[in-house]
Amino acid sequence: MMNNYELHLGDCLEYMAGMADGSVDAVITDPPYGIGINKSNRLSTSRGFGSDTWDNEPVYQHVKYIHDRFGDKPIAIWGGNYYAHLLPPQRGWLIWDKINDGRDFGEAELCWTNTDMVIRRYKKFPVNMDGGKVHPTQKPIEVMKWVLELTTNPNDTIFDPFMGSGTTGVACAQTGRNFIGCEIDPDYFAIAEKRIRNAYAQPLLL
């Protein structure tokens, strides 16, 4: 199986407006939640993650456009609890159980999907993640592979409008899927491009 990827630097809303119908099979993404840097002691400029204004603005317009434009395809949106008022009620929520044993970060993260399935849970403690954390809200590759395998099929083309450090793209490479990613921050785009390029260069082992 020969899989491919495309990466785009810029505002995903502008990019999505120009996408051809039928160009993707699913949307899997982790948008900014708009909760602000002061609401998480893990988002700190001392760790090299952006500025004090990082994630202060929710992306309501973008999330609504994703649903309206791609609603006939499988969609999975992390942080769906912050955008549920824009999205229809669904039963197929996904839960990442962080097994944190009372530590100061959240017990779990929630992913809204439009797939007709029961709630599913994945248990993984976020430590020693994939060679090091390079983005403040980076998901483990294994978590994103779990989402892909629940909602999409091999050789599908997956679109991530908020690519960040490229974890969805890496997961696509490792599961035999094509990937289209968009990221507005040039520094994170460069990180994602390197990670995804290296992932697609590796032999696919299924």
C-alpha cells in the first residue's frame, strides 16, 4: 500500500473553503479549546510552548464549518465538550482515560464523534510520549491510532485542520492511511512536517 500526505501552512478555514468535495474520507482533529494558558499548569512558556496568550480563543467558526462541510463523513473532534453546543447530540463519544491517580491534570479527555457507536474508552497514562512532548496539547500516537481504527479504514484520506505537531499524520502513516494536514503556526508546522515525513518513510507494518 502506497500512502501519501499533504501539509498546508495557514488558516484552516481559508484552506477548507477551497477544498474539492470528496477530497477527504474523514476529519480527525484536536482544535484549540479556548481555555487559556492560566487554566493548565502544564502550558508554560518555560517549557517552550508558545506564549502566555496561547489557546485563549475558542475556534467556534472553524468547528461549525467542519461539521457543516464534512458532516456526511466520519468526524472526531477532541475537546468536544467545549464545542458540544455547536454540534448535534451523539452517542459515540470517545474517552481517553489518563489513569492519573489523582494527579493535578484532568482524569480524561473527551472526543465528540458523529459515528453511530457506543461510548469507547482508551486507557493510557501520558508519560514518555513518543520521544518527547513538543506541543502543549500533544496526544500520544497510540491514542490517535485508536481513534483512526475506530472511525476510518486503511487507505482512507484523513484531514486534520489543526495539525499541531503532526500526531494525527504520524498515526495515519503507521496505520496505512493518507493524510492532509493544516497548521497556522510556522514553528509547529516545521515540527509536524519532520515527524510526518519520517513516519511515511518507514515501512508499513500492519
